[in-house]
Amino acid sequence: MTPSPQTSIRRATGTRATRVLGIVTLVMLGWLGLFGLVLSPADVDQGDAVRIMYVHVPTVWLAYLAFIVTAVCSALYLFGKRHSLGFDRVAGASAEIGVVFMALTLISGSLWGRITWGVYWQWDARLTTTALLFVTYIGYLAVRGLDGTRERRARRSAVIGLLAAPVASLAHHRPR
Amino acid sequence: MSPGRIRLARRLAAKDLLIERRSRVLVNQVLPFSGLVMVVFAFALGTGGVLERAAPGLVWLAVLFSSLSTVQRSFGLETADGAMESLRVAGVDPIALFLGKAAALAIELLVLVTVLLGLAVVLYGTEPRAEGIVLLVTTAISATLGLAALGTIYGGLAAGGSGRETLLPLLVLPVAAPVLIGATRGVEAALGTDRTAVSEGWPWVGLLLVFAVAIGVGGALAFGTLIED
């Protein structure tokens, strides 16, 4: 059986660098799993629930980093001289990563809260703003899905990406 | 800001308000809807002290939900017969367009807020106090300005058919959270809900004003890009 034309022209997008990065990541994930679940002792106060923190804290930092990258790339696209679509693609990809990791943060956080506080959710400022940030970037991704040429989509998304960042930070630093 | 731009913004706002005066959509549809939302809240929460305590938040929730219809109506006018496209092609300054639409929306929302605060007195038994009136009015105006600017930015983006209308709540509601929180706390302090002092409301007015200015400036600069298709 001969391969279909689509199969024959499909090219791998990986490079030597991304493959090495992937292998290093997998090894580190295994190492983290071993340390987090087996080698490290349970916490004096939180018991085994502390192991959720080994996932929860990195995921929230990664999500924030991804949203910062989205804002920076949106600014670079809008205000850069060449209006490079590369920045738009990085902004979009970074927002997708941010949304996935923010979802993981919310899920792992609520599981930790159920064990520690007895409830999945508490209406404190940090949790609420985190949930709002999550929904804001879901909206950003929805805007990216709107019709139009690539340039128009990029300009629109860059504006929304830039507007989302300070508003989220304003909500985070509110008084009281 | 140039006098020409201000004059143009004023004309655009007057045009929107004239259309509203003739069509009476705010009076005949949005106000009854927001009144209904207030009544439905009462059904859901039951009578007693809960309603009175939650009244400031319920008023602003009803304003927020009703503002979505008002924004959709405001931009529906422009897209129905390609008016926005005509304004763009005619070279109308996007900043003036943003300011005009936002000003008209702010006036409409201010009417809505006034009616809903009055309804809260009648339906939820809230009692305004004399020393909180200045705070109440300042909170209402600053929150309305922020909501109008926000609605204009995202209304411009969500107008234009092909399933964009459903985007509006998803975009507006998370970003409007600081307004909802600030306006609720401001009105709570003005009314003295839970024995809150009037002085506790002013930091929230500060937050509302910062929000309105930030969104207003950002929106004025970004509006041209958002409505270009």
C-alpha cells in the first residue's frame, strides 16, 4: 500500500534542540515525581497534602509567566516596526499554555483546599482573581478564533492581550 | 484634546441618544428586564435580612447584566445597516467615535443605575442616609463611566455578526469584576449596610476612577484597531 500524498508530504516540526529539550523535560519530570511522591517526607502540618503543592506552585508560576509572555509579545507585535506575525503566534501559543496551566492550578488548588480547609473553594481575593484571569484568557483565545485576515486577527488579539494584563493586575491589587 | 474631536464626540453621543429617545428601547425593554432581574433575585434569595444586606451587590449585578443588552443595542444600531463602516470610510476619528459612543452609553447606564437604586429602596427595603449621598452619587458616576468605557471597547469588537454577539459577556464580565466589587463596596458604605462607615467607601471610589481612566484611555487608543473589520 502506497502512502497517501498527505502522509508523504507531512514533515516533522521538531528540531534537534526541541527533541533534546523534550528528553530533558521527561527525565526531570520522572525525577520530580520520584522526589515529590517517594523520597520527600510528608509535611509536619499538612501531611501528604503538601505533595499537591509540588505541582500547584510551579503550574501557577508557569501560567503567570505565559500570560506575561503573551502581553510582551502583543506589545512587540503592535509597537514593533515590522509588525512580525511571529510575535502574534508566540502570544497565542503562550496564552494557550497559560490557560492549560491555570486550569491545572485551579484544579490542584481546589483539591488541596478540600484536604486542608475542608472546602474546594474559598472566596478570597487571590482565588477569585486567579479564576477571573483564567476566564479572561479564555476570552482572549475566543477572540483569536474570530474571522478575518491574519494581520487583522493579530492586531485585534494584541489589543485584547494588552488590555487583559493591567486589568487583571488591578483586580489583584485592590484595596482591603 | 482638540475642540474638533470633542465636538464630533458630542454629536455622535447626541445621535445615539436621539435614536434611543425615538426608539425607546432602554425604556421599553432594558429597564423592564433589569427590574425583572431584581424581582428574580428576591425570589431566589427569599425575604428577610438577606435581601437588604445583599442589595448593593444585586443592584450592580442587575446593572452589569442589563449593560450587556445596552451595549449590544448600541453597536447593533451601527452594524445593522453598515453605519459603522460608513463612519470609518468617511474618516471619522476613532477616538471621537469611542468617546461619543461611551458618553451616550454612560448616560443611558446612569439612568438605569438611578432607577435600580430606587427599586432597591422599594423592593429590598434599603434606606439611603443623608451623610452617604455624596458617596452614593460619586460611586454611581465613576462605576458607570468605567462600565461604559469597557462596554464600548468590547462592544466594538463583538459587533459585526458571525457569532460574535456571544463573545460580549465572556469578554466583559471578567474585566468588569473590579467595577462590580468597587461599586458594591462603595454603595454598601454609602447606605451603611452592615454598619459600614461612609469613609470606608472612598478608597473604592478611587479604584473605580483609576479603572475608568485606564480603560477610557486604553479604549480610546485601541478602538480604531478593534472596529476595523
